[in-house]
Amino acid sequence: MTLNIGGMYVSDGITVYTGGMSISQGLTITTSGLDLAAGGMTVADSGIILPTGGLTVLSGGVYVEGGSTIVGDFNLLGGLTVIGGDVYFANSYTVFSDERLKDDIQPLIEPLAKIRRLRGVYYHWNPDPEPVATPESSWNMTTRVLSMSKESNSTNNSSKVILHDKHSLHGKFDDLRHIGVIAQDVRDVLPEATAPYYFTDGGTEYIGVKYSQLIPLLIEGVKELDAKRMEIEERRERAQENANERCNEMRDKMKNVFARIDVLMKDNERLKGIIAELI
């Protein structure tokens, strides 16, 4: 089949049987894009195979509503937003953390003081959250947020996530009891571990927590507790040593006292004998 300048218009759908369809010079969809309605598109058996160049999705990204299963490796440059449902890993996920990739490394200051201001809570999702619009200018920290649509602010090196109406939170939450922290608490003590995201319905802003970034805070908190424990242990040992020294001193003094008492008792017996002779 050859398509010339005018292209091809299909009104009642197109079916490709056994031999499949091969496009040697690539496929370009312009203006209105590709719209799959009703039954959508089903790829069976060998699936879709993308050769060397792979698949590039620009601007609006990919929106998957019914869930997606990926077998094998999956490389994503940019971000991923999941609303409603969970993300499962058969093994684990890995985050770049090589020291050679980092500059300006600084320790976390007063981790226990920060941890004291956080609350570990049980909670249920609010089925009808109250919209709150907060100016983006209030966010001056660096955020790198998993998102489907992102606008970068070059003046303060931050990012805001724009989630369109189809990503509304309404109806996406379950009614189970969960455990977690409160994002506002985290923002107050560790703003780098939070990220704002927005909905187009009036600019509603909510706050997300990067839970994995709380781990370094807990590590440093445990180390600070351990340092306090060691300090208390050293003080206890010094106090025990001082008490032992005082006890030894008192023991020596008591030995001297008993020795003097023994001498006095002998002198007393001797004096009694002298007095008896004189009488």
C-alpha cells in the first residue's frame, strides 16, 4: 500500500491481519494527533517493537488510566506520576547516590530536633479535600518532582508540577487506614523532602513528601542518639570510677579506725590490770 501526498482517511477503522503492517520511512501524526476512542488499541502476541531509535513522547507525555505492567527494563527520563493505585517492585529501585556525582556535601544539622517536630500518624484519605491555592513564589527550594507535565522556573531553580483535570484526586483514594507523615510538618523542618504540585482546576496546590529522603534524617537521628548514649555511658563509667575510688578511700580509713580501736582496747585492758594491782 502506498500513500501519496493526500494521505489516507479511514472512517470505519482499519484491521491488519497476519502479515502486519510495515512502515519503512516512519509514521508522522500532526495537528490533531492520534485519537483512539471507544475500544482503544490492542496489541497482541509479539506486541510493539521499536527499533534503535525507540519511542519519544514530547510535551504532554503519556497518560495511562487503566494501569500498566512493564516486564524487563524501563528507562524514564523526566518523571512519572501515579494517581490512584500502587507501584510495585519485584526487587528494589535504585537512586543515583555516588559521591562523585555530588557537590557541596554538608551534614544534616540537629536531626533529632527535626524528628521531634514530625508526626508519625495513622490516617484515612479525605474523599473531598479542600482546595488551597498558594503562590508558587513561596517555594524557593530546589525540587525535582516526578510528574507528567512540568514547568521549570529558572529564577529560583524550582519546579512546579501541573496536573491537568483528568488527573483529579477525586475518587482516586481508597478507604483503607494508612500510616505516614504530614507534608506540612516535613516542609517546616526539611523542605527539600517535599514538593508542591498543582491542579488546573483553579490552581489548587497540594504538598507531596519524598519519603526516601527522610531516611538520611533518621540515620543521622540514630547517630545523634547513639552519641548521646555513649556520652551518658562515659559519664556513668566516670561516676562509677569516682565512687569506687571513694569507697576504697573509706575502706582504708575504716581499716585505720579499726586498727586504732584494737590498739585502744589492748591499752584499756593493760590499764585495767595496772589499776587492779594498785588496789
